[in-house]
Amino acid sequence: MIDIHCHFLPNIDDGSKSWEETMEMARMAVSDGVEGAVMTPHWIQGTTWQPAPGTVVSLVAEMNQRLRAEGIDFTAYPGMEIGIIPDLPQVLSDGQILPLAGGDFVLIEIPFYSLPMGLEDVIFGIETQGKKAVMAHPERNREFQSSPKRILDFVNAGALVQITAGKPYGRVRGFGEEML
């Protein structure tokens, strides 16, 4: 299994606080059957959490070197969890953000409260670049919690969803089994 949303890189956002903690997180992932993960530090425009793509790529390379040196059978891939902004398609086009593992999927974080106006336009703008929007943990959003089927509007608009769960089956807080 490859995890597509992890905050293991040290001292870049609210994830790991040291390389030692990063290595312990990787060991725990391996013990859970995870072979690798996309490192997705937050990228939130206008904040201190706006890492340059080169910084993330360098940290991932260093992480992979440390993993090999410690004999941990785990591979890290670069990516970002991007805070939703209206000009996200342009920021993507300009190369200011990283898709997941250098591929065609862009992990976007929606707010925990209301859905931003124009979210459908952002999803469409990402698609026009040959990429696919992946909405991170929509089960945390209050609008989706009160109306889980609303997520289908965004799936029908072309988005994918990534839910946070302790295991890949069963009930996810805020969503009934019919949504899984």
C-alpha cells in the first residue's frame, strides 16, 4: 500500500519535529503494511507554510537516503497538500506547487467549515491542465458532514476524494457506509 497523504517531513509544517521522529513514523507505517508514502506538507499561500517545490524534493531525497541508511524498507515521494485558493490552477501552471509523486493528481485541502465559492471552477481549472483534483479529508468539512451526498457534486465535476481513516473499511466519522 502507498499512502498518498503524509506529514512526515521534519520542521516544514505541523508534522514531524525531527528526523528521528520521521524515521519512527516510517517504521510505524511499515509495520502497518505501508510500503511508501507521498510526503504532503501543507502549502498555504501567504503563510509560513508555503514551501518551495525544490525544498520538498530535497527533503524527500534526504528522507530516502536516511531510510536506506537505517534499513527501513519504505519509499518517500514528493507532493503537497495545497490550501484551496481561487488561482490554484495558475499556481499549478507556474510550477509553484507539486502534484502527488510527480504525477497527475493534485491534493487540495478544503476548509473545515464552509465550502469555498468557486471550488468547481478550481477543479475544472486543474483538469484543463491534464491533472485531477483530489480533495483531502472532506469528511472533516461541516457542509459535507451535514449533507454527505453533496460530495457527489464534486465527484461528478471531476474531483476525487481522499478520506482519513484508521483502516480502509468501516464507518468514517460523518459519513455512512453507503458513501464508502
